[in-house]
Amino acid sequence: MRTRPLTRVGQYVALACYVVFLGFPLLWLFSTAFKSQQELITLHPTLFPRHWSLDSFRTALDNTEVWSSLKNSLVVAVATAIITTLIALPAAYALARGRSIVRTVSIGWILVSQVFPFVLIVIPVFIVLRNLGLLNTLVGLVLIYVVWALPFTLWMLQGYVTAIPRELEEAAATDGASRFATLRKIVFPLLMPGIVATSMFAFISAWNEFFFALVIITDPAKQTAPLLLARYVGSEGSVNLGPLAATALITTLPSLLIFGIIQRKLVAGLMSGSVKG
Amino acid sequence: MKRSIAVVGTALCAVLLTACVSNSGGGDTSTSAAGSPAAGEKINLTFSSYAFQDPTVAATQAIVDSWNKANPDIQVQYQKVDAESVHDKLVTQFAGNSAPDIIHDESADIAGFSQQGYLADLGPLLPAELKSDVPESVWKSVTYGGVITGVPTIAQVYCVFANTDLLKAAGIEVPAADAPWTWDDLATNAKKLTSGDVTGFAWGLKSPAAGIMSSGLAFDGTFFSGDEKNPTIKVGDNEMQVPNRIAAMLADGSMGKDSISLSGSDVLPGFFGGKYAMVMAGNYVATQIDGKAPSGFTWTMLPLLKGTSQHQASNPQTLSVAKQSKHPQQAADFIAYFMKAENLAKIAEGDALIPVTKSAAEIVKKDMGDKNGWPAILASADQLVDAPWNKAEKFPDWKSKIANPSYQQFLAGKLDAAGLAKALGDGWATVGG
Amino acid sequence: MAVTTAPAPPTARPKAKRASSNQRPMWWLLLPSLIPVIAFSVYPLLNGIWLGFTDARAGYQVPFAFNGVDNYQRLFHDVFFWDSFKIGLIWAFSVTVLQFLLSLGLALLLNAGLRFQWLIRPLALIPWAMPSVIVAILWKLIYLPDAGILNAFLRGIGLIDTNINWLGSFNLALPAVIVVGVWAGMPQTTIALLAGLQNTSMDLHEAAALDGAGAWQRFRTVTLPALKPVIIAITSLDFVWNFNSFGLVYVLTEGGPGRSTMLPMLFAYQSAFGSGEFGYAAALGNAMVVVIMAILGVYLWRQMREAN
């Protein structure tokens, strides 16, 4: 299968267009973060700062809450990713191999939970958390994010499990391996790429979530990064743009870095699952 | 074994569910976020504030710190929230019976919460000298059904910011405080200033209702009358004065067409770049001009525009106490402390807003001097009147569903004046007003 | 592993019987996820659905009661709701379709064995990595009529003479926010499709190539059918997510100008949080669930039928 040179050139041009479309806002964020106060409000914006300035970063980092909020976000996102995966894994296995009625009910729940307007869920969730004494705690936030990420995670993971031939497990069982050993030695390794992919999804959804964090967290020391970012936005559309851009850039880079590192696994992982999903 | 796990699990779910359901009414009186009620013990109060500018946040923190130092038995915890989310957070917290004790909000927003019964009556809790320090008209704008539910702190007015170099070049003098421009003067001068690349006037009217209706009070455009909770609407000549004048300026090109879809401070690039000679905005924009204008840029705020009067709607920021609070008196004491002249002055200066107490205004006047037109703006607290729509129950609904879209259609030329008046009037019935 | 002797429930169809052989030890695997799901998802969902049949409102110690279909009668006559519903459908359909087509193109390119994939794959995930708080603000800045970089660029290459007021124009506001919506949702779609592409067997392609099929024909007869399950899964999810999204549009336009970008979810949000009409807002949510499920049902059913 050779591709003609002309087609190749066309492909690269198209790819470049995509990169510009998808990447431009990040470039703009980058450039905004390095512009001086005066350059931020100008009638003739330039793609790159005329004078590179670190003022916005200084203001942003002067705020000690930047580090605590980044730490909180990281703790919450990592905990969400791990817990989601741990509880979704057995459930996905049961769903994939289990009885059809459980499957039907679960799929029904997965769909309804995605379709029902999320703003109407906030208050009941808030009341449940209050009754459990989990308001203003990161634990409460993690619990909600876990449930929030579960439908998608379950959906994909049960697809990966379905993709693993039953015969593999049965063969292990006839060899006398216990059920647990079968799961650990045969199923788990095969699921690894899928686990990476779904935990990434759980991570990013917790990392970026705003509304639940807004209503649940009141103590400034416990707030997550999106809450801190929102505080750079005033009423009537006035924005403290420089520090906002600098802080946003600081919170964007970690997730991009992680994407860069695990992108191979991410793609390989999604591969088997989504087909069955 | 497995069976027992299952049974325990099911039981757990059931318990959890009952716990949830039995408490879901939203109106029960169980534990709130406040601290212990026992006498002689330390009292913890929570105070949520949406202070935005860095100096204001610092001033708020300083007030809280000094209070905590002076009152070891009544500790206040400062919770920060962003301005756009205050309302959503409060709705949820009120419904979940977990609101902060002391609530920073604004008059227009606490109207709804007051009617829903979420805010404590502050009348008996406030010291007399505070009551006499704030103009009666401003107190009226935080009194709902005879009950004061918020203490007004700082207020904004819509004022014209002018590029003084461009004014000078066109031979236009900056008006004195006792001889303010009328809306006619604004139109004449905007036309005079419009030439070549310069447009005379601009106004970021992305959410047009608030600014247009507030300015309309200068022409006695009251819109509503009758019962304060369920008033009747009338859109007549007075109400149409400001929209018609804006439309005329848009038509003759002395007002920037692009500006009307921007939010309040997005007109600043054009103002700094000399594209707009004058812009209308909330006076808080002064802080942004101070920090971000190109060097050499000279500007001033003009005294409030005059119609038949200089009235604008009073919509001050407020401090309230939640009815769910267990320590209303202590919370009110903190508010009184917050309102002390030297405290409130710092808050006002940080946000470049107008303190509503006379004592704080004196301090700000001294600190600000007479540059950039500050004296006239500081004096305008007296021009703030309680808008007749402030307490109308269906007003927020009408404003978002009817008024803003209709004004937008009018400004874009999709509705004529008669059409706008009809849409505004009929819309009141549509939302059940 | 002990084989259970318990007979399958009488209602179970024959197909389920085989699976039920390892049923018993299986279902406690669901338990860890069941408890949080019931507390934080099923219960709030049921609560929300129930509220839709009551007159619940915000208020201190305000009782509420069952009011049957009153909310739905009111909803039926609410012209603003129906207007917003129409806009919501236009929004959700266009965003989903454009998202799908663009993502498919990108996924095909990323699968074509070009260089720099290690660099471009993470770049394709940029919209995912940026905090949603700043995304809308950045796009608003890009779209600004006189100080925005988009108009500056278009002026620079001579495409326009006068600035275009992207978000302020009645005709352009909806398309402009749709572009942002497409941008924001591309990562998950691209990744899912790319994964599906990598899974379609190379052998099939090569066989088709030997048969002399052109690139387009190979795509149509080999790639597309193999990709179909992924396409159905991701487009239906995208559709639901898009229909339910409103944060982006809220910051960009607040539903304006003149209601031209008033999405139904914005409407529900205003009813619940703006007016405190929890019951009515929940009824609105219920109505949306019914309509969206119906649309999805038709879509999925048609796809299944074609597949058979």
C-alpha cells in the first residue's frame, strides 16, 4: 500500500490545519500569559508579546493559594482515577460476564444519568453529602467525582472485558486456578491498556470539574484549581486576565505532559474497548 | 460468607437511602455549618465574600484578622467565592441548610432570597449610628416587606469615562459637578467627537437591561407601580427615553455599533486605543483603567448624566445574615464592625466603588483627591434611588427572558420603538408578573 | 468454582441461562460501585424525577406537594422553552455531526503512518487539557470584534475589510458558538475513532488493495463498516453531552443576542437557580430525558437494523 507523494503532501497540509485549529487557543493562552498589563488591553493584539513579561506569573505565584489548590486538584484527581478504576473493574467484569437483566438495568442507569440535566442533580447530591457530614471535604468531592466518572468508565471497561475470550478463563479454570487467580493472572494484564485509558478520563474530568467543587468546598485551603481560576473573573465580564492566563497555563501543563507520556498506551488501550462498547 | 456480605451491603444501601430521603425537604432545622451553641464557648462564624480585586481581598482579610484578634471568642472564617457564582452557591447552600452566617451579595440578588425567607431581619440587630450613616433611599433598597435583610456597603453608578485629550482637541470642556451634562449634551458632544477613526461614544451593553433601566430613572422611567411584590408594568415615553437616545446615536454613527454586544469592560481596548472618545461603564472600571491604560493616557469620569434628574437605581453590595445562622447577633456585630468608616473606606478604594456611609465617603474623598473626576462620583450616593422593580418577584425572570433579549433586538434594529415597548409590556404577563 | 444448581429465573430468556452458570459469586463484584452510585447518582436522579411532579420552590421551610402534570401543562405552553428546544436541537445536531466528521478526518490522518505522531496526538488532546473556566474566556477574546485576533488575522490576509461582530450578530452567534463546541469535544471523539481504526484489521485492507480497490472504496467498504460500532457509541454519547452542555455558551453569550443562543439547559438552569422553581425545572429535565431518549432510540434502532 503505497501512498502517492501528492496525497502525502495533502495529508500533511490537512494535519497542519488541524493542529492550528486545535492548538491555537493554547498558543493564545501562552502568549496572553506572557504579555504585560498594557499589552493585554490593546486594539491591535499581536500573536506573540511585543515585550515578554513575567508580571502575570509573579502575581499568580504571589498568591499562595495557587500551590495549595494545585495540590488539592492533584490529590482529588488522582484519588478519583484510582478509586473509579478499582470499583469499576469488578463491576465491569460482572456486567460483561453477568446476567442480562443486570446489564439492562445498568445500561439504563448509564444513559439516564448522562441525559438528565446535571444542574438539577446538584442540590440533592449536596443534601446527601451534608447528611453524611462530608461537606467541605475533599473526600466528599472525590466520592462525587467517582460516581460522576463511573458511567463512561464502566461502559468502556465492560467492553474491554467482553473483548477477552471466555475460553482463556475457562482454560485457566480447568487447570485448577482459583477464580481470583484467573482474574489476577489472565484478565487483569489484558485489561491494562483499557484501565489506563479510563483512569485518564476519570482524572481529567475530576481535574476540570467546577460546579460541584463550587458548592461543596467553602474553606479556601481546600479549594481546587478551577475554583481559584474562577476567582480571577469578576462580575459583568471583567477579568483579571494576566494572572488568570498564567495560572491557567500552570494548570494546563501537567495534564498535557501526562497525555504526552501515556499517549501510546491511551490509544492502544481504547482500541480494544471501544469496538465492543 | 458471601451471602452475609450481600445482606450487609443491601442493608447499608437501605440505611443510606432512608437517611437521604428523610432529610431531603430542604427546610429542616438540623445542624448548620455554624459552631457550637453552648454559652461561654467559642463561637465560629463563616463569612463568604466575593471581593474580586486584590486590594479588596486584602482589605477584607485585614478586617477579618483584626476582628478575630479583638474577639477571641467569636472567630470569623473568611470564605472566598467568585462573583459570578455567588448566587448558585447560595441557592444550593440555602436549600441544603448550610449557608454561611454572614453573606456578601448585592441588593438585586438578595431580593429573591429575602422573599424566600432565607435572610434574617437585621433591623433590631444593628447599632443606631450605622442606620443614620446611610442615606434613607439606600436603606429602602435593602428593605423587603418592611424588613431590612441586608446592610448596604458599596455601590456603583454608570458613568461616562472620557479621554480628556480627545475632548480637549475637539474643544469640549469637562463639565463641573454642579453642571452635569444632560443626555442631549452627550449626544451633541459624541457627534462632535466622531471623525475619521474616532467614534464619540461606546457602551458595552451585552446584558442591556440593567444599565438602560438604571439610567432611565433619570427620566423618571419607573416601569413598575403598585404592589411592590406584584407590580403592574407600564412602558411609556419616560421608559423609552434612554433606548431611543441610544438608537439615535447608533443611527448617526456617533456610537460604536460593535460595542453594544460587548460586556462592560470589553470596550476598554477601544477606549485606550483612541477608537472611542467616551465610554459608559460602571465606575468600578476605574481600577482597570488605572492599572492597564497605556502610559500618557489621560482620562476622567464625568458627573452622572442628567435627564430630568441624575437618579440611578440603587443596587449596592450588601452584607446579610442567614436565617439559618445560630448566632445572628454576633454576625450582625461583625457586620457593624465591617461598616466602620476606616474599614469600609479601604474596601471601597480597592474596588473603586462608592461607600454608602457618609463617614467612609469622607475618608475616600480625602484619599482619592480630586483627580479623574472622583469627587463628583463619590457624591452621587445621594442620587441612588430604590428602583421600583427591585422587589418585584418576577423581575429576575422577566429581565433574563424578556428584557435583555428584547433590548438586544431593539439595539440590533430588529425591533422598532413601539415593538420594544410592546415586547417589554406583554412579556411581563408572559412570565406571570 | 462451584457450579450453582439454582434454576434460572423463569423470566430469563434462554440466552441468559448460559451466563447464569457463574452468576452467584459474581454480583457482589458490583457492590463496591453500587453503594456510591445509589447514594450519589440513583437517589439524586430519582429525587430529580420526582420533583418534576411537584410544585417545589426555593424557600425557607417551604412545604411542597405533588401536583401531577401541572408542570407539564405549563411547559407545553411555554413558548420560550420550545424556542430554546429548537435551538438546542440545532446546536446538538450540528456540533455532533461536525465533531464526528472532523474527528474522523483527524483520526484517519493520525492513522496514516505520518511522522510526528508522538507530538500531534497530545496536541489533539489540548481542548481536553485546558481548564474549562478559561476556554470560554479565551474564545471570547479571540472573537472580540475590534480587539480580537480572529478579525485581526482575517483583515491581515485581506479576507474582510470591516470587523465582524461574531458573538454579537444574530446570524453569526450560533455558528460561532458551534465552532467552539466542536473544538471542545474533539479529543474524546478523535481518540475513540482512532482506537477503532487501529483495530480494523490490516489484512482486510491489504486484501482489498490487492483486489484493486481505490482508497475511497477501501474506506467505504472496509474501514467504515468495521468502525460502525465505535461510531454509533461515540456519536450517541456526544449527542447527549452536547445537548446537555451550556457552560461554554453561557460565558460566551449568556444566551444572546435576543435569545439566539438560548440552549434548553441554560433555560433549565435559569428556572432552577435563577427563579428557584425546582419543580418546574425538574419537569423540564424529565421532558428532555424523554425526548432525547426517543431520538437516541430511533437512531440506535436504525443503526442496529442496518447492521443486521
